[in-house]
Amino acid sequence: MLKRPLALAAGFVLSCCAVAAQAADTLRVSAIPDEAPTELLRKFKPLGEYLSKQLGMDVKFVPVADYPAVVESLASDRLDMAWLGGFTFVQVHLKDPTATPLVQREQDAQFTSKFITANPDVKSLADLKGKSFAFGSISSTSGSLMPRYFMLKQDNIKPENYFSRVAYSGAHDATVAWVQAGKVDGGVLNASVWQKLVDAGKVDTSKVKVFATTPTYYDYNWTVRGNMDPALKAKIKQAFLDLDPAKPEDKAILDLQAASRFIETNPDNYAGTEQAAREAGLLK
């Protein structure tokens, strides 16, 4: 019979083994919170069920409070996979160079951001000089970094000096709500969310309009932690690539992801994003 301290130690080891085994059987997934939490969960549920079936393991969505939380959690192995923007991928990759971007949507290879306003007098960025402006999250590729980069490179506009007030709404749908309510004179968000809100009738297009669009850039991707089993990485990638828009069940999943289909991606696609972040002063 084990003495009590040894018994307690043995129990602790067994408990840790059980937790580790459970973690190994569960794919922990999250996403940058660029939309409302309820919307993120709604979009992920069918995809999570599909991945669980394809991989033969539980798939759990882990909500996070903000963009930095996704970066830290994936880089420190508290998450196995995350939906990242180009900038958050760069941040993860700088912390863990082995983190692997697996797939992106077709449109993520040529993504854009939309500048919007509800002020009928605003026809260009020149008309917003001295007025208020909203980005999404400061860590958002399409809601902050790339619009800021293009304003600086193309129009020599530094937002903090150009607008009367610069605010951060925290999410793309929140930026639209701020502009529509007149909380700010203009704002910028990603083209995909803008179109989704328009299609769903959640924005009054008689009031809110797009007045400019950025050049294209690489954006979102699904990234996995670097030390993941290569066989599992390959299975996850193939599961995304196998989603077929010709199959109704697959199309429903793709539609929720605003994707026509998924394609392969790689870290080199985001070298330009890292350069833009450095030039915009968002990376030291």
C-alpha cells in the first residue's frame, strides 16, 4: 500500500496525464474578435462540427477578449488553431516562427478595406480633414493597419494629425454602427464584413456609403501552433481544401465563412504586412 504522500503524488500525476490526454483529443480553436461574440460562434459552429468529423476529435471554440489574447494564446500553445488577420499572424509569427498558416479564403489573397461615411458632404479623405474618424481594433489588419498604411503612403495622411479625433471601435460591425449613428464622421472596415452587413440589411445604405477603397493586400488565414503534429496539420489543411461549394452542406459552411473556397497560403504572403506594420509604427 502506498504511503499517503506517495499516493497523493501518484494521483496528481494521473490527473495531469488525464488532462494532457483530454487536451490531445481536443482541437482548441479561436478567432480574432473582429465581430460580436455571438456572430463568431454562429459562424464557427457548423465548421467546428465538420472539422470534428473529418479529424475524428473534439473541436472546441475558445472565445477571447481581444486581439492580443489570440496572439499570446496561440504563441504559447494555449490554442491549437486560430483565425487571424494578416497583422495578427505577423505578431504570432514573430513570437513563434514555427507557427504555420495553413489556408486562406480566395478573396484573402486580394483583400480590401472600405472607407465609409454618413456625411453627404464627404466624397473623399480630403473632405474628412479636421473631422472625427474610427478604425476597428488597433490590431486589425483591415480595420486599422492597412488603411493607415495606405493613407500614409498614398496621401501623406497621419491620422492623429489629420483628423480632429481618432477612435477605435474594436470591431468592424461596431465601426459601421458608430458611423451610422453619427458618433464619428467617417470610418474604415473590411470589405467582407461591409458586404455581409449590407446583404443582411443591417446597414442603412441610404445614409451610410462607401467613398473609397484601399488597394489589395493579403489578409485572413487559419494558423496552427508550430509544434503541432505534422500529420494533424496536414489533415486540418486537407479538411479545409476539401470543402466543396458544389455540395450543399459544404456551401453552407463556406457561406458562413464568406468564402467561395479555401486555398493554401504560406508565411511569405505576409512579408508585405510586416513591412507595412513597421512603417506605420505598429511594430518596433
